[in-house]
Amino acid sequence: MSSHPVCREIEPDLLVVASGEAAPAAAERVEGHVAGCGACREELRHYRAIEGLVGALRRAPLPGDDAALARAELESRLADLRRRLVSFGIFSSPLGPILIARSELGVSLVRYLAGRGSVAAEVRRLLGEEAIEDRAATGALYAELVEYLEGRRTRLDWPLDLRGARSDFQRRVLDATAQLPYGAVASYAGIARRIGAPTAARPVAQALRWNPLPIVIPCHRVIGGSGALVGYAGKRVALKQRLLAIEGVRTLPERDDFRVPREAMYALHVGESEYCLPICGSLASRPLSELVLFGSRERAEAAGLAPCTTCRPDLHPLSA
Amino acid sequence: MEDDPFEAVVGAYHAEIRRYLLRITARMSDADDLSQETFLRAFRAHRSLPPGANVRAWLFTIATNLCRNYFRAQKRRRRAYAAAALDRSETDAAWPEAEAVAREARARVEGVVAGLPIKQRLAFIMRKLHDLDYPTIGGSLNCSEESARAHVFQALRKIRRGLDGLIPAKTESQL
């Protein structure tokens, strides 16, 4: 290339023209210049030759250019990541700020947030570093939850991901609890009986204390043998009372707690298919662990039960 | 819980991104690792991508960032050059004898590219071998569109000097 100032000035345009990226004005400028300047004409020819070589390089086979193995390994790592990956949303529910998280398999965590300290730190502690905030993925779940809390929906038919369960025992407790119908209550000992561990009332209570999916797995429907609500989400027994009230289960305040009055509830003797008045036969003397209580006939019948043909709760309903 | 559109992203771009990384690192194992890492990162982030975003450009940006970390943190640059030289000699053997001059010229281009400073090399490969536009290249390299173009042109100038004497003088018949 000539060191003439005009040539130095036109040099970038040579590159632009050779690359085929030139605007008409630059192309014209270059054309005009190289017509009279042999050195720059030669330079342009070189750059065009380089473009040709680069084109050949692009088409030339690239050693090792077989992505099949890498692709297979990527697919397997993606599948693994999908299994571990959790998306979550935080919503201001009628019960206070609430976190909903879901994985590829289903909903994995519902959590009342304390509202103290950093939410981000709390989320990291609960879900790990891989969690992604994705309100779009959890928004529909929240909408259903609100319908439920407003009494406009009686079921949350969500696919659940219970891989985070602490033990096989807890998983069995959660499964049994999930089967309690809307508007019904059973005792901790009753759940223990259902999973074939009749003496394990206290471990059942402990397992439900760590329920990863409150509301969805209705641990609020599980109460003490005396009818006392006992506990919920730490010390938030009022929340349990509120959830039961939504389902039509009445409670009476009692010291620092609430009590479900079994004398004012319809009862199912577990194993039967009919619901009774609380005084039917020997029901009044049975332990609560053998019963499921319903706040109303509608709820008992919605659970598929028929009125008892002896005590006839359909003819002699409890006064509301 | 539902079909994941990311499957289609992998299908459409994995081979190309790996080819890009292979050109940059000249090592199959590194191209495998970095391409996997590119897509794993993309998978974690793709939900926050605005609708209609240029996914291909975005993947190149992720891959380019990984490359820069790779060279910065692990200081493998020298090893990669050595490997590039090796791969070239293997490739040379596969090319027909008749192409001798063009082959030599192509090898010389590859040699110059392998020796370029990293930003120029990335910009050159993105532009000339993968047809990305300058805004995308600038975005990948954290620089302006103009700087991206300057990197590519600087690379071309060096290739031009590296080819001195290899491009035959023009004969009158080519005029």
C-alpha cells in the first residue's frame, strides 16, 4: 500500500468494499481511487482474494466437527437439570406473603413467608441456588389457590413433586393426609392408623409439621385426639382455624387454641360408607382416631358417603 | 410439567455453536464442554428472554463470554495454539495435492487467525465464518458495533500481511 495520504484515507474503505459491506458512496469512492492508483488496486485485489480464501475455509471440513456425542451428553445433562430445576413465584395472598415453587414433575413447595429478613436469602435457603423466579409458571397455581381460599374451589388438583420428602414415613403420612376430603377432619392418631403405624401419632404430627405443601396437602384437617387444633405452621394455629372455617368446619376458641366440637359434627367410622350423627350407636365413645368428622352433610355426601340408615342424619340434621 | 420449547433451541443451534467453539479452542473436548455449558446456561435463562429475541445471537454471546473466561482464567491459549497447529497438519494430509497453493494459503490464514489477540479472533470468526452482524458481535464482546468492525478489519490486515507473496501477481488477462 502506498503511504500517500489519500491512500491511507481510503484504506478502510478498501476493506469494506472487499467484504461486500460498502455503502454506495464508499464503493464509488474506492472505484474512483483505484482506477488511478495501481497500489491500491493491487491491495483491493488482495483483500478480495482473502475473502475467497475465508469462504473456502468456511466450507472446508472442520476436524472433529461431529456434535452427536456432545449432543447426547448435553441432552442427558439437560434432563438432569430439568429434574432439579425449580421455578417459583412469591405472591401476597390473603394469608400473607406466600411462596409457590414447582419443578418439572409438579408443585414442590408452598410456604408462608415470615416477611422478616431477606426474601431472597429465604428462597435460597429453601430452594437452593438453582431456583428461578418465574411468576408466569406459578401464576396459574396462585390463581387457583386464591379461589380455594375464597371458598370458590374445593380441590387443588395439582401434580405434586414429593421428592423432597424427608423419609418414606413422611411420604406415607403426606399421602394419607392428601386423601382427607374437603370439609373433613381426622386426628394424628387416625392418620397413624391409616398408614399402619397406630402408635405413631406423635411422629405423624412431626411429619406434618414439615409438610412441604400446606393447604395443597391439607394438614390443617389433622387435629389432636381431644379435638384441639394443636399446631400449625409453627405457632399459627389461627391460620389452621381460618382454613377449616373456609371449609365449613366450626371451631370453638379454647385457651390459646381452638377445638373442633365433635358433638356437633357428622361422623364417619373409618371403613364404613355411611356417615352418622355423632350419637349413633357407640360412636360417641370411640376414639377420634377411628373417625373422620364432617362439618356438614353436603361435605360428607360430596365425599361419596350416604346417610346412615339407622340414625338418619338426612331426617334429623344437626342444628347449624 | 409441559413441553419445553428449549428442545427446539438445542436442535437448531447446538451443532453450530459447537463448531464455533471448536474453531476458537481447536480442541474437541473443550468445544464439547463449552458448548454444553453454553446450553445449560441458556436453559436456566431462556424463560426471561423477551419474546422475539434473536436466540442465535444470544447463544453466540453466551458462548463468546465462556470463551473469554476460558482463555482468561485457565491460560490455555498457548496450548490451544499448539493444538490448532496439530489439527491443521492432520487436515492438510486429507486435502488433494492439486490444491497445493490454495491449501497453503488457507493454512496460512488459519495460522494467522490462531495467533490473533482474542477479541480480534472472536470477532473475525463470528463475522467471517458464522455470518453474525456487527451489533451482535459488539454485544458479545462488550464493545460498540464500530469496535467490533475494527477488530474484524484489524484481523483482515494481519491476514493480508501474512499472505504476502502467496497471492499471485495479477496478470494482464485478469484485468
